[in-house]
Amino acid sequence: MTRRSTDKTVNADKESGLFGNRLRRKEALTGYLFILPALIGLIAFFAFPTIRAAQISLTNWNLMRPAHWIGFDNYGKLWADGKFWDSMQITLLYVIYNIPLQTALGLIIAVLADRLAKSVLFRAVIIAPYLISNVVAGLVWLLMLDPLIGLTNTFLTGIGIPPQSFLSSPDQALISVAGISIWRHVGFTALLFYAGLQSIPRDLYEAARLDGASESAMFRMITLPLLRPVMVFVLVTSVVGSFQVFDVIAVTTQGGPANSTRAVLWYIYENAFQFSRMGYASAMSMVLFVFLILVTLLQMRLLHADRSDLG
């Protein structure tokens, strides 16, 4: 009798295990079907073009005649190209002008929204500029910053500040382009930080207040450490996006004045479509691709992206 019961239990366990395996396979298949469209898009629009660009970078191709294989000559030429390194330096300056201020303003707005204004209307207002395309934002600010008819100089004159050249000045053009980017993206950055703030347990703040902690101390000891995963995401995506700035420059300055806004992506565009040096432009794009991977890995290492202080 005991043996029969044991056999029944073993059979039940086997059937349960088989059912569990079938269920897990079904769930896995469902998951793969859900990510299939994104996977197809990734392969078609990112992976394949990247592989193709790597192949083109090893050729001399002017888009008119068949590509001629030249090996790594484009990379050797790139190493000695002072204009390319100047464009990288300009892009790095743009990142320095853009990212710290954008991140700081986004964090401040998120904290104020979390503490003072939790309405949906406020969040809709701060995210509104991000819903505008870069081209439209560039056109709007091209008119706003016009030295003669722009409303910005009208406002500055009204408060006693002399008119500024903005986009037409070699000293101010890059800062102005960075300002346009900050205006457009700071709301989205703030919304990401706001979402991160909602995941922080409120009892931590209550316990800190009972211990007599000030607002600044709670911000340093609770808010910033627990926002690290969001901070990593914001910094990585913002830095990568800033190194790929193109459309605002194309609309407002087109690399000028005096090449002061000739960022690396604009220089790649010039070589590919204005000078018909597709192989050389592809070599530059591959160098930028590898550089951004290294920058991303460095950021994640420095910010300890694999660890979380929450839980």
C-alpha cells in the first residue's frame, strides 16, 4: 500500500514537472514573440548598418563608382586628420556645456515637483519641449536668437543688457546650441528623476526627520544614493546623445561660424555627402562608435551601475 502511494506521488511529481516545463517553454515563447519586433528593428536598422559601415570604412568609395578596397588606409588618414580631432574637441565641449547643467536642472525640477507640485498638468508642462522635434526646436530658437529681430535680444535690451550675437558669434554659438538642447531635454530628464523619486520609500525620510536630519542631509544621504540607477541611465543616454548632436546644428549654424560648431557628426556628414568620401566618413563613424562604447563602460564602472542602494 505504501509502495503504491509512493508510486502515485512520484508520477504526480513527474506530471507536475512536465507541466511546469511546458508552461515555462510557453512563457518563454510568448516573451520571444513580444521582443521579436524590436529584435527585427535592432538587426535591420542598427546591427546590419553597423556591419555594413565597418565594411565600407575599409574601402575608397565616392558613391558614384564601385568601392575600392584599401584596407586600413582610412584609419591611418584619420589619425593624422586635425579637423577630425578638432571636431571631437568641439563635441566634447558641447557635452561639458550641456550635460552637467541639464542633469542638475532636471534633478532640481524633479525634487521640486515631488515635494511641491505633483499635478499631472505640471508634469505635462515640463515635458512639452521634449515632444517638439529637434528640427522644430532649432527653427524656433533660430528666430528667437536672431541678433536683429529675435525676442531674446529684445528682452535683454529691456532689462539693460546689450544685445548678443548668439548663433552668429564663434564664441557664443556652441553655448547657444547647448542651451537649445538643455531647453528641449531638461523636462524629460526631470521626468526620469521624478519617476525614480517615486520608488524611494517615504519611511526613510520620516525616520531621518525623527533623527533630526536636515533637508540637505536627506538629499545627500538618501535621495542621491537611491537615485543612482536613474542617474546612470540619464548620464549614459545623455552623453551618447550629445556626442551625436546633428539636427540642431544643421538647422541653426551648419557647423559655423568659423567652424565653431562643427561637431563630429556634422564633420562625418560633410565628408560623406558633400565631399563624397563615404569610406572615410564610415571610418570616422566606426571610431565614434567604439569611443562611445568605451565612454559608456567607463561611466557605468565609475557610477557602479551593477549595484543599487535600494533594498
